[in-house]
Amino acid sequence: MIIHKLTYNKTLRITLIVFAFLFMAFNGIAQEIKTKAVLEKNQALIGDQVKMSISVIKPKNALVFLPEFEPKLTDTIEIIEQFKPDTSILEDGNMLIEKSIIITAFDSGSYIIAPIPVFVKNNDKLDTLYTNALTFIVNSIPLDTTNTIKDIKLPYSAPVTFREALPYILGGLGILFIILLIVYIIIKLKRKEPIFKRFKPLEPAHIIAFRDLEKLKNDKLLQNDKIKDYYTRITDILRHYLWNRYAIRSMERTSDEILQSLKESEFSDEKSFAILKDILVTSDLVKFAKFKPQVDEHEKCFNGAFKFVDNTKLIIIENAEETESSLKSEQVNKSEVVNTEIKEKID
């Protein structure tokens, strides 16, 4: 009898210990992960924006998946904006994950926000936890019955700033410039004058070219084995001369384009054209193909450049009336001399 009683007490004690252990374990798992939903304020006016936060406290080894919300939380409550979750570590070693959304409503009334599901993966087990439900009260704007009805106020006219007026100012100046340009072109065409005057150098083109060629000769680039620089200088001198003499935009064109433009300008001196072509071709070979001409070719190119400028230089007669009068005076003088000689023979 005594042995049976002892056995019963021992079995009861073991059973109580097992139940206590299971209760503590179940309670620990249930309290291991906590979810909560909070409103910044439970009451708001129509159209007010209210912050709603969803927080989850979890151990480090657990994975939590917070939901991505649709544009509407309920049929009446709309989501204005939702933010990415923030994570922080608590003092007890657990982690706090918090996600915020901004909600609003445009109909007055009392609304229930149902518990929001939170998916948790812990110890290779996927569970679904839910937050607490919330009550959101939306109030309409109270009417002030003490004030009398007043007329609708007209909209205020804002002053125009300079930044706002600047596009119109620039547009007006642009239209004015176009009108003046059209008038200028029409006047020039009626007078049969060139629309744009070509820039004329202060000195004749050939004088500038001769001076530059003389300077190139004195720099003695060939003696210092600077063959590429030598031919580059020659072509640059000729390019400037063609621009000043024939208004050919030679500085930004290739050699072939320069020769073609010279033909189109009614250039008729075939010998000079051949000299220029030979110089440009040789210079391109030196500059781009690393061609090394013979020593006599250097002097040939230099003399060819000098000869081309000399053959094509423009001689300007500044005052035709003075030239004509000087020719007439010479003829008068000659006739007077002849008359004097005849008189002397007669005498």
C-alpha cells in the first residue's frame, strides 16, 4: 500500500513537471515574436493625413515578411505613402522592425482597420501572425453658424516676376531681330549689294603671305630637322592667303575641299593651281603619312608657295581718276614736246 502510494505521487510529480515545462515552452514561443499596429491619432478630419505604424519584435534568427499595401487599405481608407521598414536592435538582443504608412479618408465615420497579417519564418517553420485591430474615426469639418453668408472673394492677382517675363522679353527681341534682318537683306538685294561684307585685312593678302614666308625662312626649321613643322607652316600661310585673297574658308577644310572651292571661285590660272595642288599634296604626305621628301623638294615647295602668291596677288588701283588724269598730262606733255621740236626745225 505504501509502495503504491509512493509510485502514484512520483508519477503525479513527473506529470506536473512535464505540463509545466510544456506550458513554459509554449508561452515562450508565443511571446518570442510580438506584433503591434498603432495610429498616430485615432481621430482626424476629412482629408487629414495620419501615420500608421506596424512593429514586430523578433529574435535575430527569425525572418519577418511585412506586407506591401495596395493603394487602399479599406474601401474608405486610402494609403498616401508607404515607407521601407526600419530595423533596430533592442537591449535584450531582439530586433525591432517597424514599417510606417500614411493614410487618409474623405468620408466621415468610424472605421475598423482589421488585423494585418505578418509572415514569420522561425526554425524552418512558416507562421502567420496578426496585429491588433484599430479604430479610425474621421470627423467632418464643423460649420460655423455664427458667421453670416458672404460673397465669394475674387482671386488675387499675383505680381509678375522678372523670371516669368524673361521668356517673353527674349522672344520679342528675337522677333525684332528677325524683322530687322529681313529688312536689311531686302534693302541689300534692291541695291544689288553683297549681304555680308567680307573682312578685308589691313594689309594686302600677298604682303602678309610674303612676310610670313620670309619669317619661315629665317626660323631655320629644316636645319633643326623640324620637317613636319616646316610643311605645316607653309600650308598655314597658303590657307590664310586663300582666305584673305579669295574668301575661301580654308582653315577648317581639307586640301581636296580647298582645291574644289578654288575651282568654284572661277580661279583660271592652271599653272598656279597645279603649284598649289603639289604643295598641299606633299604637305599632307609629310604630316599624315610620315613622308620624308628630298632636300631639293623643301626648296621647291617654298619657292612654289612664293610663286603662287606672286602670280595670284591682287593689285588695287586706288584712284582711277588720278591715273587717267596723269595719263592725259603725260600725253599733253608729249604733244608739247613734239610741237616745240617742230617749231625749232621750222625756225
